[in-house]
Amino acid sequence: MLKKYIIFALIAVLGFYLASTFKAIPFGANRLGDLNNPETVSAFYLQKSPEDLHVANTITAIVVNFRGFDTLGEVTVLFLAVTGLMSILYRKEEEETEERLAIPSSSLVRTGAKILFPLILVLGIYVFVHGHLTPGGGFQGGAIIATGFLLMLITYKTFYTNHNVMTWLESIAGLGFVAAGLYGLIVYGSFLQNTAWTGNLNDLISGGLIPLIYIFIGIKVGTELTSVLDTLLNIKPRKK
Amino acid sequence: MVISPVHYIVAPLLAAFAIALLAKIYKNAARLVPGIVLFYNIIVSLVLMPQVLEKGMISEVIAGWKAPWGINLVLTPFSAFLATSVSVIGFAIWLYGYKFKVRLKGGEVKYYEILQMMMIAGSLGVIITGDLFNMFVFIEIVGITAYSLTAFYRGRDGAEASFKYLLIGSLASTFLLLGILIIYTQTGTLNMAQIAERMPMVPQTMKITALIFFLIALGIEAEMFPMNGWAPDAYSQAPSPTSAVFAAVVSVAGVYALIRVTFTLFDVEGIHQYLIVMGFVTMLVAEISAVAQANLKRMLAYSSLGQMGLVLIAFGIGSHLAVFGAIFLMLNHAVIKALLFMSGSYFIYNSEDKRLVGLNGIHKRLPFVSAIFSIAAFAIVGFPPFSGFWSKFYILIAAGDKNMIILIIGILMVTIIELVYYLRTVARIYFYKDEVEHTEHRPSINAIISMSFMTLFIIVIGVYPDLISGYLHQAADSLLDKANYIQHILK
């Protein structure tokens, strides 16, 4: 009993300390300073992304260009998570198989899923194609696409994704991202650099390589998340 | 295209994404491509190392935004030296493990090779990045690959070790992110040089809170007591080449991250004393635990923790000579411990159980591997003709210069403990009666080449430490000269 109180007291002290520390940080306050003479990176990004990159969505400019290298890393983290998951959950063909769906879904769900599936895909593609103009982008679009596949996977017993196609799409999207980076390295001397044909602000084709990279990210995230869901849901042995 | 630091990362990434496709065309591609990539990284190191020594530092910008605004990669003599060692050892481990799991069918090998290569690439990223958040991303890459590889054998124990590692690794990531968040709110930047420059202006409470988050998070990565409970399980359950990578590459990257953050970013008093005390406790607890182990890989894992503790002590002493010794020890530990895991795994492969009993009299069956294991064991304890002697020697001299008599006594006493269990193991190999059933698995030719190369390194450096001491002195200087780091990057 005493032990419990001591732990509780310790957590309370720690919580109080952290709360008072974080309270001192003025989250949400405007601390940008002078935009034309930037001191912090946020001010610099806000000023540069419409001016130099001609990208309307500053978040996209940060994610794909200013900190594109981090994004490449994050995409790789997702890729490695999928690879790791497959290496652990890989099933040999002789192992026992189980049914994915214990209870078949009703015809209402099946019909609804069939109608919704293409619409979800279109929405996902729209979100990542317009990533540099409107809120959202590759990660969000990819996640939306994966939800579409999830809907199909949990509705139809016989729905399987084609692993060959998935592998090809995933690899080509990943290689495309790195190739776009290498283009910058070879042409301008800096990895992921992007200064040519940036177009006009707010146009669909603007921002140079940024929309292209975001499309690659969208495809990659979509296929990878779908692979995760498929690996976790799919108990059927994989055909080679 | 001129070779620049970004090649360290881009080549493995390209390969990782391409392996899935290449494996469809040519079956052996999954095994070959990582070797080519790791060899390419050695070439990158060989090209960049002279440039770094000549100019003092190389800073490369990513996406064309110069230092404080974009992400930059920095090769100081310190990080270039570690990157070079990691590339070379990574390649040696690949060569050793080339025939690994030949009996497995295509798919699993592909996953294994991708994960192993990316673990080395992620560690390289941690070492060469000059941006705090970028470092977090690379630590994530190392973490994800490490969890998966720990569970690669899909056994009960592997799953347990992996899950433990996953939990504590996620805690580390969360704390690291919180620390970065606090730093970012206070300085408005993520570039390490600029953070270091603005650090004196940060309020003391914020600084201390952020430092605590960093110390916990990076302490987990650098295997500092008491956050290192995951390490022995993960080391002993992972496939053997992976254990070697854990010891030789991942722990080096973890210690580098910890040292870079505490030495360059923060200007808090008392951090050196903290490193000495925690390093010593880590070392003492780990070495005492190692004596009690009946499993060879667990014993080696605890010994790894002990060595990391000594590295932290040496960094904590903080003088030029101590840092010199610490970097020397990092290199030695990487080479020797990798070698111990490589040769040790052949013992395990040849005996029915993983316990030390299986080593009894094994030298008759595996004379070459036994000799290598014994040399490595003597080297890591610090016997004179081998390289391990010099690093320990310099650390003790550095401690003596600062009149830390108790520390010297402590280190020497822990060395005796270390001596006990390594000599006991070597004695088992050579002098015990062979009672356990053995299977016959001779080392493959590539493993022999790889292990001989590393043994040669231990002996050559042991006889002529001057071959690398010039690099080490420059590396130690560059780590201690914070003003130069800031000025060079932000100029």
C-alpha cells in the first residue's frame, strides 16, 4: 500500500515539474519576428516557400523540400516497418491456414464497399496530387488509399492484393523519390535541390519537383500501408 | 558527380528500394547488392577522409538551403573517423554473413539483407547528420530495423526480446522527440551548430528539462545503466551477424549521438561527472552480470555494455587524452566485439545448446575459429600485443593526469572481473574435456577472410598504434573544439 502512495507521489511531482516547464513555453503565440529578416526557421520557411519555390502550401514545401531529407527518412522508416513485419509474419506454404472472415459480410456492406472503393481511391489520389495547393499530401493521401483497401479486405473473403504489383509500385515510387533527389544533386550540386520550372503560385503544375515527389510519396505510403494491413489480415499463405 | 557525404545515405536507400525488383530478375541480388553498397561506402570514406583532415570539416547542405535553414550533413574528423570504421566493419560483417542462412528460401533472405543494410546505413546517418531532427529520423530507422531483426528467428524468446526492445525503444523515441521539441521552442532552429550557439540564451529550467529527456533517450540508445536491460536479450536473440552489427555499429552510433548532444549542444555544468559516475556504474553492473552468464552471446552482450561504460567514463574525464582514448576504445570495441560475436557464433552453431558448456574442448574441431576467438578475448581485456591494450592504457593515463585515483582502481578492478570470465571461456575452449555432442560446421571461406582481416587489424594496430593515432588526435581535437564547429557550419 505504502509503495503505491510513494509511486503516486513521485508521478505527481514529475507531472507537476513537466507541466510547469511546458506551461512556460508560449505555444501558439506569434514568435516569428520579422519575416524579411528571419531569425527562426519558421519565419524563413513562411517567407521563402511562396517566393522561391512557388508552393502555396507551406507545410508541403517544408515536408518535401526544406526538410525533404527527413521525409525520405520517414518514408524509409515506413518501408522498413513493412519489411520487418513481413520478415516476422512471413508464412511458409505448408503452415496451417485460417479463414480471414468468420462471419460473411451482409450484401448491404458488400454493395456499399464496391461503390465506395473507387471513390476513396479517387479522393486519396486527389489529396496527394493537390498536396502542394491544399491541406494534405502524400502521407494523408496514401493513408486514405489504404483505408479503401482495408474496406475491401474486411468485406470480401476473396479480395487479395496483387503482391507483384504492390512490390513494383512501392519500389518504383521509392526509387523515384531518390532519383528526384539525385537529379538535384547532379544538376544543382545539392541533394533534393529544386529551383527549375517552379511555375506560378497556385497552379497545379508548380513548385518544380515538389508535386512529383509528393505523388511518389502518396503511392509509396498507400502501397506500404496496404501491405501492412494485408500482412496482418491475410492468414492465407502467399503464392510465389 | 563528386563524392559527397550524402552518398553514405543515398546509396543504401537506392539499393533498399531496388532490391525487391532486382531479386525478381536475379535471385542472388538480395545477397550481393548490400555488399556492393557497403563497399561503395568504404570508397566514399576513403575519398572524403583526406578532404576532412585537410579542411578540418566538410559540411554539405541538402536541398540547397544553407546551414541554419535546411538540413546539413557534417563530417568532422571525429564523425568521419567513426563513419569510416562503421563502413569498413559493416562490409566485413556483410562478407562474414554472405553465406548466412543459405538454406532459407528467397523471400526471407531479401528481408534480412535489406534490414541489415539499412541498420548500418541508419547508424551512418546518425553519425554524419548535423541536424537534430534528422538524427531522430535516423535513430528511428536503426530502431525499426533492430526490432525486426531481433525477432527474425520468430521464436518465443526472440519475440519477447524484440517486444521489450520495442517498448523501451519507443520510450527513447518519445523522450528524444520531447527533448527536441523543447529545444526547438527555445531556439527556433534544429541545426545543431545554431542550437549550440543559442544555448547560452536558453533559460536554465528548459535546458535542464531538455537535457534530462536527451540523457534518458540517448542513454537507452548508448546502452547506459539503468536503461540497458533490453540489450542482452536483443543481442542474444538476434541472428549472429546482427549481434555483431549491434555491438560494432549501433552502439557506436548511440554513443556518438549521446556525446554529440552533451558535448556540443549543451553547456551545462556537471555533465562530465554524470558521465563518469553512470559510466562506472554501467561498467561495474555489466561486468559482474557477465560473470554470471551461462550463455555465450549473453556474456558477450554484457561485456559490450561494460565496454560502453568505459567509453562513457573516458568521455566524462573530458581531457584531450581521455577523448583520444575513448575514440580509440570505440574503434577497438567495434572491431573486437564484432569479431567475438562472429567467431562465437560458430561455436554456438557447432554445439547443440547456446550455453558455455558447449564450448568445452571445441578447439579440436574448430582450431582456426578458436584461435581467433582467443585473440579477440585477450585483446578486449587489454593484453599488450593487441590494440585493446592501448585504448585502456590511454584512458588510465588520462585519469591519472586528473588525479582520479579511485577511478583508476575501479577500472582496474573491473578489468580483473573481465579477465576472469574471458579466461574462463578460453580455458573451456582449450583445456576442458569435450563431453557434448558436436556437429560439424566448418567456417565458410568468406567468413575466414573477414575474420582474418579483422584479427590482422587488431594485431597490427596493437604493434603500431601510430598508424591511426594521428587521426584519433584530430578527432579528439575536433570534438572538444565547439567554437570551431559552430563557426565552420554557420559561416
